[in-house]
Amino acid sequence: MFKFWFLLIFLFFLVLVFSLKVGYTDIGFLELFNTLSKPNVESNFSHIIYELRLPRMIAAFVVGISLSLSGVILQSILKNPLASPFTLGLSQGAAFGASFSIIILSSTTITITYLGELNLIVIGAFFGSILAASIIIGLSFIKEITPESLILSGVALASLFGALTMLLQYFANDNELASAVFWTFGDLSKGTYTEIIILAIVILISLIFVMYKAWDFNAIIWDENYSKSLGIKTWTLRVYAIFIASLLTSVATAFYGVIGFVGLVAPHVIKIIYPHAKHHFLFLSSSFLGGVFLMCSDLLARQILSPINLPVGILTAFVGVPLFLYIIIRKSLNDRTR
């Protein structure tokens, strides 16, 4: 595991350096080092690094952590490798909320003490995702419902929110339609340090909870009846876990738009490398890998068609869709051999 962490941390710093260096204006290594080593000294590249590229990379890292942690929580608590914010309709709920704000509420802003101006798109996306999460949590209160049924309910919910979003877009004008569609692609370029701090706090609280409950997750994965014999309230843990995963997804999606498949890719890469990993390791490694994965995706999105910046959600989909199909095929084959 030492080699794994060493390579992952090395990749993190490598991607970070190149993300700060390359772009529409290329910065030499010497200029980059001088600017970073003297943050209080104004230079020709200070604005580019500290106001544009650095917050974007930090945003990519924390959003990747948030979505990956949400994914591994959902996969573990529902015991389904296909569980993710996408398959439970959380991202689609956020897309509906954002479209509602753009088309119906005209994207006005409100002022909130200590947070300054928050765009109603952010608030709409947050409450849209929370609405989807509330429905899923409400269904989980039905003790007879199985994890598989909960996944199917999420797929149905995603379809419902998708239809509602298309209904809104049908009545939108050209500008509103363009804004709504672009938001669903996911965008890390407009992230602020305030948003990063808010999301980081949510991640920290969530990590503390899941690390504290990691042994309970291990027991549930092993056998639900065995976990009940240990005094673990599996139903209560499921509700709390879905709420934590929903909160992580809601905040990340509200600030940065819909970025798919991160919560699916990172946990499964870890499970392929370490198939018998315990949840203490799984939570931390999946989160960190998800952050690095989204950083790499964003760097590629900026460079593939430079100077055009592709939405990062397109890149993550190119990786996530083949993996999603692979998981479905492998799961079907495993079910047949049982």
C-alpha cells in the first residue's frame, strides 16, 4: 500500500504542476516556482495562477473527493456496484433544480450573510438534489425495501427528473436553453475559494462519520444478519449513509454542475487493485483517487482542443460509460455462475 500512496501523491503533484503551468498562457517552470514561492509579491502570472488556475485545480480535487466518497458510500450501504449519485437520481435532481432557476426564476441573485451573493442556480440545484435525496431516504424508511429495489427506484427517479428538465427546456428561450444545457455539462472554471471551503467542510464532516462507522460498513458487506447480531442498526445506518452521500453530491453539484461517473470510476479502480480492502482504506483511497482523477480529466479537457475548454463532464463520461458497461456485464456473468 505504500507504493500505491506514493504513486498517487506523486501523480497529484505532477498533475497540479502541469495544470498551473499549461493553458492559453504557458508559464515556464522557473516563473511558476518564483510565483508560488513568493505569494505576496505581484508578478505577471500572479493573477493567472492564484485567481484562475489554482482555484480550478483545488475545486477539481475537492469535487472529485466529494463525488467519489459519495459513490463508495452508496455502493457499500446498498451492496450494489452500480450505485452512484447518477443511478439514484441525485445529479438529475440537481439538473432539474438548476434548470428551474435558469428558466423560471431568471437566475437572479440573493445576498446571504457571510456568504455574499449566491446565484439562484446554485440554490435551485442544491434543493433539487436534496429533493431527490429526500425521496430516496423516504423509500429507505420502508424496512421491506431491498437495496436492489432502491436502485431501481433511483433509476425511475432519474428518468422523472430528466423528463421534468426537458419540459422546462421546451418552454425556454434560446439563451435560457443554452445556459441550462451548458450547466449540465459541469464546469470547474468559475469556482471560488468560498465554495471550495464550504465543500471541504462538508467532506471533512462526512469523512469523520464514515471512518467512525467503517467497521459497521465492513460487517454489513460481510453479512447483514451477522451485523445485526453485533447490535448494528443496519436500517438506521443506511438512512444516515444515504443522507451523507446525498449531502456530498448536492453541494458539489450545486456549485459545479453535473459531473458524472466520478463516483463510479474511483471506487471500482480501488476495488480492482485491492479487492479485499476494508472500508477504512476504501473510503480514504477512493476519495483521494477521485480527486486526482477529476484533476487529470480537467487538465485533459483544457488541452485536447486548446484554446477551447471542453466541459469536464464529457471527459469523465468517456471513461465512466465503458466502465459502467463492464460492471453490468461482469455482474451478470457472476450472477449466472452462482
